[in-house]
Amino acid sequence: DGPVIYAITPTFTRPVQKAELTRLSQTFLLVPNFHWIVVEDSPKKTPLVTNFLAQSGLRYTHINAPTPSNYKLGKHDPNWKKPRGVEQRNAALRWIRSNLNESNNGVIFFADDDNTYSRHLFKEVAKVKRVGVWPVGLVGGLMVERPICDKATGKVTGFNAVWKPDRPFPIDMAGFGINLQVILEKKTALFAYDIQSGFQESEILKQVTTRDELEGLADGCTKVYVWHTRTQAPVLNTETILNKKGKSSNDGIE
Ligand code: UDP
Ligand code: MN
């Protein structure tokens, strides 16, 4: 049996949330040995996510961890202003450290709820011995942002990143996986708030590995199995008018 793949997904309430979670869950159902750690950015677990997970058919852990108000994005703030997902990813790492141990065989990766995942990604995630990396599509101003790897050995010799190429690890959150044993060994490794925007990946990776230890996967980092897609907020202007009259199109419908 291969390792259990633990996917950590921060998520928050908004009109597209159920659609995003549906799209993700139906990819994850195709993955053997999968365990979804869903962390709501909310003071309480919501009925929507609770019900959603219960009927998902997936093995999961549902937790909630609200982002402290001083770190929450304002309604009109551009999204780079504050880091997103910090509280939630850290809560998941803490859950892993207090509920799993050396006898568990697993790999952890960070699966934001708006990205697009190929089922072929998970064969690569399952190969991670310490820290594995792979290409991510549609990010950093490029069609693909990727490590440059030696195909035969998987050794990483560089990165093609153009956006903030001076990052210690110039890769996206969706572009790496960490073996459970590494997460347990480096027991204080966490994400952090007060760091430069775009440096969250480097923040965690520098605490658990070095560049020359990285394992380049996905056919020598030449295959794209995950895309940093972003969902446009839907236009709900008519709904807003209805709501003002005390009505809504989804009365009694989740
Ligand atoms: N997220 C969250 N709370 C927020 C904003 C975002 O939990 O207030 C989650 C979001 O659902 C996603 C992750 O954090 O799983 C990263 O956010 P986003 O996709 O907006 O980041 P970006 O694509 O801009 O890196
Ligand atoms: Mn995103």
C-alpha cells in the first residue's frame, strides 16, 4: 500500500464555495489512499461544509481556524495585501502532529480550493520521500512555473520563475509535497504572517529542507498536473435586489 495523501485545503464562505468544493472532491474521489483535511476560515464549522463533507464519500477531517481580524483582507483590499490560508494551514499541521505518528506513512500537500488538479498529480505526490516538487500551470505570470530538474536523478538544478525569482524556493503552494515524517521531525515548522508577500512557500520549505535535497517529480518536472486557476466572483446583482425585498432565489435551497 502506498502512503496516505493528506491534502490540506483552507476554505471560506462565499457564493462559489460549494461549487469549488464539489469540483475538488470529485477529483479527490479518484485518488486511492486519500485523506482530505478541510480547514474553514470561520469561528465555527458551518453547516454547509459539514453537510458537504458528510455526503462527499471521502475520508476527511473537518476543522475550523478563523484568521485573526487584523490579518483578514478588507472587502476592497487587493488579495496580495495579506497572506491567505496561514491560520488554516497551520491548524492542519498542528492536527497532523497531534494525531499522527512515526507509524503512519503519509505525504502532505497544500490544495487550495480554487486550483485545478489532475488525478495524475497524486501518483507523483505518493512518490515524495522527503520533499518533492513539480510544475504548476498558470502562475507567476507564466504558462508554467517549474523547477528545472535532471530527468534521470530528479535533482533540482534551478527554477524558471520570473516573479520574485529571489525567493528561497520560487514555487507556488501547489507545487510541492512534504513527507509526513519530515513534518513530524521538524515539529515547529509553520507558516507565518509577517513576511513578504509571496514568501509563504519559502517560509515553510526553508524550515524543512534545502534546495539540493528537493526531489523533482512529474517526469523530471516536465508535466503539468495542477493549475493555479482562480474563480471569478459571480455577478449576483439581481440576487442583491431580491435580498433587499426580503427574498432570495435559494430560499430553502443550500
Ligand atoms: N482563503 C481563506 N480565507 C480567506 C481567503 C482565502 O481561507 O479569507 C483560502 C482559499 O479558499 C484558498 C486559500 O486560502 O484555499 C488561498 O487563497 P486564494 O486562492 O485566494 O489565494 P491565491 O490564489 O491568490 O494565492
Ligand atoms: Mn487561489
